[in-house]
Amino acid sequence: MKSNLEINVISPSGQIAPLETTSDIKNSYTVEPLIPSTNVNPLANVVWEDIRPIHPMLDFTDTKAYVGVNLDFNRPPLIESVPHIIGSDGTICAANDIVTLSDKGLRLSRIMPSAPRRWKKTLLKEYIEHSHSVNVRDVFENVRKYFQKYVYFTDQATYSFITLWVIGTYLHPIFDAFPLVLLCGPKGSGKSRTLLLTSLLAFNARLQGDPTAATVFRIIEQERPTLIFDEMEWLSQKTMNPNLSAIFKFGYKKGCRVPRCAFDSKRNPYVVEFDTYCPKMFANIHGLEDVLGDRTITFYQRRKTDAQDIETLDPSEKDPEWAELRHSLYIFMLTCWREVKRLIPRDEPQLKNRDFELFSGIIALASFFEKHALIKGLYDEIVSLAVQKAAEKKESDKEMNHESILIQALLSLVTQDDWYTIPTIINTLHKFFHNTPEWINDLWTGRSLARIGIGKPGGAKKRRWTTDDYSKGKYLTCYFITKQEVEILAQQYGVTPEPLFEQNSSEATADSSPEYNPFLDTYTEEN
């Protein structure tokens, strides 16, 4: 299709001609400007500076933080609720006042609906009318104190993590990722109470059950909430709700969006994209399926013993203490966000890949409170917990991530470039399990080797048949495996050697034992 846009070029001789007629011009040419040289410039009022739109509920620019609230106005005969934007610099502006927002260099990314009423009006009034500071040590200690009062965890590091996670919900847009949290345990272990307590404290928290995908991504888009789900047993099944599971799986990370088709008043279709990133916490009994579990930090709750001094009654949302705690969290967010952002780590030697990604925001908060609230050992406590959770995840992946298991075995077995048989590889795999699963057999091993690229013909002989006992006519498949290709596979799959797989010096491979030498047997190449 021919474009309606005609571009003229100026030849070296000074003649102007359409671009398509100048194919014979060998020298350089100049494209005419789009704006004609007249006194009227149609682009005179264009703002060429990049203006970053902010989310009206919670957002951060390079220099300021913003949060959305509702203010009620007495306009007889009605009291009208008007959404407003409060800035960390003390400014306040109605969300529908486009002129004032523009004067402040702001542009909202979406129309602001009515904000959840989480900031008590008397405390909000106090913040608006007076300058405020916050005791950061009290912020951390008070949140942790209430979790210790109402919830039983088996170790103190879990209390610290949950406390930092709740505080982090007020700051999650400054992080590239924020971990999903699963509370897993038997009935009566306190999972629902932990969710209830979190819902009383976290930013724009919503405690829900039986959600649909459409409501979840619309709530995330409008409110940047903390979503809290109880009784989520279907999350342990691989045949879970595909739309919801997709939102959960990639909604831990900033930037993932859900496209949906909408229609204007004339029924013309257009695409709308919805955000999926926000803090999320789940509770169930049976855990998560493997892909979602890889993006989640799981904590196992146990029933408290008689010796544990835990409050017997559930917390009541009517208690004024929750509003006061949320007030301190709002002030903390508006006053301390810049320093927390500065402390976001670029790496942590003890954590890799997604394990680091999930914990980076929590580690930044731990660094902040250890530095500015003098809570000694908090950083090391959180990093140690992260390493422990990474190890637990790796252990639970053993029977799920079959390729990683096989690569672990090859790292131990392949100490030199040589031919290796299926029985030799299976014998090494046996070290990985107390009771070897039935699926570890010749067929699975051969197919798994092919999937990861071992033994594929590529010019040189990579695979052959051989016999360990020619008289019995028993044929074995032999693979030529190099140490370098195993190391590359380990790097690609994120697999590191484990002591469990380290071979004893007294052990020798079946291929090099006196009873068997494949180089003495006849063989045929397998295509």
C-alpha cells in the first residue's frame, strides 16, 4: 500500500524531487523539515519534556511521593466526598483539578475513583495542618509487637519478615518486585488470623475469598492494593483457574500487564491494559503448584502450645490502635521512601536469580531499620531467612524439576570427557533420593538427556550402543558427555553442585570398572 506521506529530497544540485524518483542519486541527500517555514508553528505549544504520569492511589517520582485519600466537603444538602492527592512535600490537590495538577507538573495515569478510607480523618487533618516526623524504630517495633501478640510463628525471623512485608506494602511501587507470601498449615494454626491482622495494617488491604480474574486485575489497576486471599486450596493444583493463576504468577513483578478488549460508545473496539503488580498474600493447607510456588515465600504455621502466650481473641478492626498504626505507616512512607529506595541492593552474594529478586525489597527495608532504627542484626536475620527459604524451595523442587536433578547428577558424574551409560547415570541419580521414584528408569533418563541436549548427533559421534555382557545380548546406550557442556547446562539452568552428589573417592563409574569396558566391545552408532 502506498503511503499518503510524500517525502521530498534535495539533490546535491539543489533540485527538489520526490524520494521515489531519485533512485539514481548516488550522493547524500537532505530530508525537508515537516514544519514549513511560515509564521505559524503548529507545534508551538507542545511540551517536549517527558512527563511521567503518576498513579493517583500511590506513586513515586524521582523527588516526591504521592498518596490518594478522600476528603469530605459539606455542600448542603449533601456531604460530598472528593478524591485528593497528597504529596510528600506537603502539597494537596483535588484529583479532578487538572489545572492545578498541571501547574505542579503532574499528570494522573488514570481517573481516580473513591479511595479506600484507610487514613483516619482526624489523623489525616493533623498531618495536613502540621509538619510531621516519625520514630522509625517505633514503626517497626509496634507492627512486630502486634504480630507477636496475636500470631504464633516458630521463629523470630518470620515475625521480622512479615513486619517488613507489611511496611513494604506502602512502598511497593519503588521495588522492581515484591514477593507473594503463602501461609500454609493445618486447621487451627492461625493462618486466617495472620491474614486478618495483615489486612488491618497493610496498604489499601482487601481481605477476599473466591475472587475472579476480572475483579482482581481491575482492583489492582484502580487501587494498588494489598490483596489477601483465604482458603485458596485450588492454588495447589496444576489445573487451577488459568486466568487467575496467570495474574498471580507474573503479578509479583513490576511491568506485567493484562490486555483486554473494550468498546467505546459507538461499539468500536480498543485495547485496555490492566496492571497486575501489587502485594499478595494467600493461605491454604496444601501449598502451591510448582510454578507459582517459585515466585512465593512460604511460611508454615503450627498450632500454638499451651506455653505460648498468644491472644485468644481475634483482633477487632474497630480498635483505634489500627488506625494509629496505619497513620504511622503513611507518615513513614511519605518521609522515608527516598532513603529506602537508595538502599535497594543490586546484588547479594548469598542469593541468586529469583531468590534475590523476591527478597531485594525486604532486604532494603531491613538495611534501613538496622541503620536508622538501630535494630541490630536485622539485615543478617533477613538474609539468613532468604537463604533458608531458597534452600527449602530447592529441596521441594527435587521431584518437580527433573532436568535440574539430572544436571546435578551429571555435575557429580562427569569429571572428564568420556562415554557414560544409562545405568551409570541412574546409579548417580540414586544418591539424590532416599527412596528412588519409579519414574527414574532407562526410558525417562534417555528422554531427559535428549531434552537437555546431551547425546544429540552433531557431526561427531555422541551416542552409540554397546554391551556389558555380549553373551547375554544386553545392549546399553552410551553417551559421550563432556565436562564443559555439563557446566554450561548447569549455568543455563541455575544449578550448582550439592554435597549430596559429591562422589566418594572409592566410587568408580561403571564404565571404568574392571567388569566393564565399552571400548573392548563391538558397537553400532545410533542415529
